[in-house]
Amino acid sequence: MQTNVPGYPRIGSNRELKKANEAYWAGKISLEKLQMTARLLRRQNWETLHNAGIDLIPSNDFSYYDQVLDMCLMTNTIPARFQALQATQVAPNSPELYFGMARGYQKNGFDLTAMEMTKWFDTNYHYLVPEFDGTQQYTLAYNKALEEFEEAKALGIHTKPVIIGPVSFLLLGKIKDEKLQVADLLDQLIPVYISLLQSLEKAGATWIQIDEPTLVLDLTPVQQSLFQYAYNKIAAVLSSARLLLTTYFGSLQDNTALALKLPVQALHIDLVRAPEQLEVILTNIPKHLQLSLGVVNGRNIWKNNYENSQQLIQRAVTAIGEDRVLIGTSCSLLHTPYDLDLEELTPQLKSWMAFAKQKVYELGDLKSGDTAALAANKAAMQARATADIIHKPAVKARLAALTDSDAHRKSEFTIRQQAQEAVLKLPLFPTTTIGSFPQTEDIRKLRADVKKGVITPSAYDAAIRKAIGESVQLQERLQLDVLVHGEFERNDMVEYFGEQLEGFAFTKNGWVQSYGSRCVKPPVIYGDVSRPAPMTVDWSSYAQSLTRQPMKGMLTGPVTILQWSFVRDDQPRATTTLQIALAIRDEVNDLERAGIRVIQVDEPAIREGLPLRRADWGAYLEWAVRAFRVAVSGVEDATQIHTHMCYSEFNDIIDSIAAMDADVITIETSRSQMELLEVFSTFRYPYEIGPGVYDIHSPRVPTVAEMTALLEKAAQLLPARNIWVNPDCGLKTRKWPETEQALRNMVTAAQQMRIAIKQPV
């Protein structure tokens, strides 16, 4: 058997890529220094996998920003608005163009909005959505895959280049010209893919991994036919290179027969998410096809259960022979932290865990069948199953006592809306922000210093209060209507709460990439969850004491805390979510008792948690919506409950979004030019909505006219009484000057809308 790793983390064990990218964007380091950092990270990854004895080591899994964006540049899939900028660049992989497409570009006479960003399947990774608009001439403009294959080869390491398959590349994108057909676009892209694959074959690549993760989705017959067409064309021109068709995140199900008859040499399947698919595949697999078994979880941090994995491996070996079986991680290890050896967790917790580096060595253990390794693994599994730090009878009893009334507000929305209007006295088009303000280097240093003991807790509290006071004053000067305290005390919207909840553990270096240079350090949920004390009440109460304007309490919702954590795998996710919901409910009620009349419970991860197959949506949405309602339904009618969701498509779940019964929902709409609002209008969504009027993931400052135009679109779709004005998301990653100017423009746009409908500013 050979071992196969579909991909490896790329940010660096100490977030070296994040730091280098941000330094380059700020003009603090040269392009050469950034490229040197990237080369070092690639070398470290290849050597780690080589030293672990991995047979199929990936290359081209590295990206400065996003692997889908890389494919856009490689295939010359450049959005129309960026083509003039492209024409000014010497190199096809120009960083001006590359990072401009990712982050927006506002200099040298250009004012270009960034590409749309959305979730990568049901993960917390975000990819940039390809745009197909009829203006593009598809060519192999930049052969990144070949460059990195040759780079590894020069180091004496033979790798398996990784590329996104042509059909998934198309299906994950957006066609901007309705005259274009997917089949026609595929015809134009296939020659580019053939050139790419032939170049890799000529360079000596023996295996080439082609990712087609859309094969685990519900596909139409037309979409299914695209795969057969594309791979017949590709197979006809390759002679020696072997193609490893890679699927992950779910089961092939009704696409199984299609995947098995494609003219490739190996198929990778995810047996962590869908172990049940193995039998039907073994029954129907053609004799020429090798099978890569994804048995080690590429999306969680728990140690592999060798006994369970060996059963799957042995079943495959018995059915098709050892020489046709590969064993691998379920998906790219992009979604896991680098190295457990860098952590200072308790020995008990560490004995149950494995990060990316440990997972590749687990593959070695499974391949060798080492008796001592198997025995040690079995002992770790048994110890975890019986550990008393996991199970809390009081938490289980409270969960069992929940009733339907705990998930319902006292009155329906129309009654609540009147009560809230009477208390809050807000104008039409009320303005607010999503929660966080820029996290400056000074603020981050404060948090680090108090953790290290460099400053006292009282000095830290005083400094945070000062930052809150300054942010309140700024918001008042800008004439925002509903204020926030700025979240300066929070390192991360999930980690901050997890640190104060029982049943959570925390890493020091457990970073994973969310998008671009944005990294998160997910908490680890290992046991039953409860809230021992209030978490945010003091900060929100202090901020409210500084102003007469309403102050929003800011919380993260139970589903998002679950989705953005590494979750225990020894009980149903629905059970863990309800435990978190009860903890958040206690915090919501305490905020209300402290005089906070607007409380936002963010649930950006509701959509990403959807199962990939529509048939499984109902059960998930039922428990996810119930958890949110349990968290927020303990308050009075006059307390306004907000929720926030970013970078999600709502068309298919709008009824469940409405069922959440939030008084106000704020959503991302600026990159999509308010397209997302159409579904709310068609559905006649009864609640209030804050459609984001500017993109916070770009440093670009939008004009008043742009934001007014977006609000005018919103007013054509929604009642003016129900429209809020806000950015797309929190402002944590932005700088203060651009933030202040953008918010000033936003408030002016709201004021102009009030004038337009003849309401006083």
C-alpha cells in the first residue's frame, strides 16, 4: 500500500505566510522577501511529508491567498473589470493583479471591487468565486503547478501536483453572462487543462491529483455528463501520468457509477464523513482502478481510531488486493493545525489528539500495522471513552428538562417590533456596525502582555476601557444610531467565549486558515458545555454607561461556536449545540437584566453547517434553528435580538432563516450588489434586515454614491421601515483611517436615504 496526503497546511506553524503577506501589503517587505518566505514554507512541508515516509506528497497545494484564485490566474479567468489592470502588468501572476482580485484595487487610477468570496463546501475556509463573463480568453497563462513541481524536484522530492478539476472549477464559479452555457465554457477550458497536464507529464509527474469535490453534491444529469465529457478528452492525450481523482467532504452516492467509470487511474474517497460508501464502491470498482481510502480525519484534531480504520483498510485489501489500495487523509490537511508538539495542553488531552504532522505519521502506523503503535492507540481510545472530565450530570439534566416553550419568544414579531420602536426610538435606515472595530497592534499586544503577566489585570482592564471609551466617542461623532463596544478584549469571536465556558480547551498555535491572511485558532470542545459566570456583561454595561445611544451586546451563536470549533466526536453534534445554546441563553438574559436592549447573536455558520446533500438538510436545520431560538427566547418583547450571517447563499434555506425569529438580521450583500436580497423580497421576509453596504474584506473605501445606490436597490425590494444600514461584517481586520472614512460615508448614505423619503436626518 502507498500513503497519500491530498494537501497540507500552508500558513506556517507560526503563521509565517500571514505575517509576510500583511507586511508585503503594508509595504514593509519586498516581493522577493515574501516569495522567499513562501519557498521556505513549501520546502518545510515537503520535507515533513518526505521524512514521514509519505508516498504521494502534494505540490501546488500551497497558495499565497486561495487555491481557486490560483486556478483563475493559471487559466486566465480574469473578471472583466480587472482586465485593464491585467494589461498594465508584465507578469501573468502579477501580485498587483493577484491580490487586487482578492482584496480589491484602489490606486493608479483604478477602483476595482474584489471578487466575491464564499464558504468552501461546509468548512470555515472561504474561496474566491470564479467569474465567467464571456470576455475571457482561456489560456495557460501561468503554470504555477509546474513551477512548484520543479521546485520540489530540485530538492530531491518527487511530488504529486494538485489541481482543481475543470468541472468543479466551473460549478463552483458564477456565470455573469446569461448567454454563456457551462458546456461551452468547459469546451474552452479543456484545452488549457490538457496543456497543463501535458506539461506536468513531460516534467516527469507520475501521479497528478485532480480535485473534483462537487462529485459529492447533488448533480443534475447535465452536470454529470460534463465529467464524462471532460475526462474522456483529457485521458485521450495523456500517456504516462496517472490521474488521482479526489473527492472529499461526503459520499458519492448517486454519482458513484459516474466516478467509477471515469478514465482515471485512482479514485480517492472520504471514509471519515461517509464510511458507508465503501461497500458499494468495492462491489462495482473496475479492475484497473486503484482506490485511495481517506481514513484519517483531515478536518478534526482527534487521534485516529486505528482499529476502525484497519477494518476499512482490510475490507478493501480483501476485496481488490493490497497493490490497488492507497491510504490517506480524508481531505487536505489545510483544515487542521500544524503540529501538536508545539502545544502545552494537559498530557491527558494531548493523548487524544493529532494535528497535521501527527496525522501523516498515523498513516505510517496504519500502513505498517506496527503492534506497539496499535496497542498504544487502543489504550488512548479506551481512556478517552471513560474520562470523567468529559461527562457532567448537571448539564445533561438541564438539557433533558428543555421544553418547546424554551424555544419561543413571548409574542410574535409584529408586537415585538412595536415595543422595540417605542423603546429604541430609532430613525428610518438606522445605522450600526457588526460588532468589532480594528484590532491594532497595541490592542493585540495588550492581550498578549496580560497573558504573559507583563501587565496586571487591572492595568489591562483600564486600557481596554480606554479603547472602548474612544470607540464610543468616535461612533457618536460619526452619528451612528446603535453603537458597539468594539470587542477589543476579544481575540476571536469563538475562542473568546470558549475560554470562559467549561468543556473547552485551547491551543497556543492551533491556527488554521479562514481566508487569505485571516487565520483562526478554533477551540477544542472535549466535554459537556456550561457557563460558570457572565462573559460579556461588564464590558457591554460599561460601554452603555458612556452613551445615551443604544449599545449592542455582542455574542456568538451556538451553531457558529460549534462549527468553528474542533468538536468532540463521541456524541451527536446536535446535543453539543444545545448545551452551548443554554450557556448563551444565560448570557443573553444577564445582558438584558443589565439594561442592554439590543443583543446580537451572530450565526454566520448556519449555512455552512448544511449537509452537502439536500435530503439531509431538514434534520440539521431543525436542531440548528432550535438551538438559536433556545439561546435568545428568554428576553422580553422590547429587547431587540439581532443575528448576523456573512458570505452565504440563503435562497434554499430562507424559510429556516425566518424560523430563527430574529428581530433583525444583518447579511453580506455588497460584493453581490444586493443580489442576496431578492430572495428575502420574494419570500416576503417579515423581519428587519441590514444588507451590508460595503465590503470589509477589502481595504477599499466605497463612496457615498455607491452605498446610496445599494440602499436604493434595497428600498426597491424591502419596506423602508425594515432596512438597517451596516457594513458586511466586523471591522476587526481593517485599519482605523479607512474604517472611519467608510463609516462616515455609510452614515451620509443613510441620511440621504432619509431625505429622499422626506424623513428628518
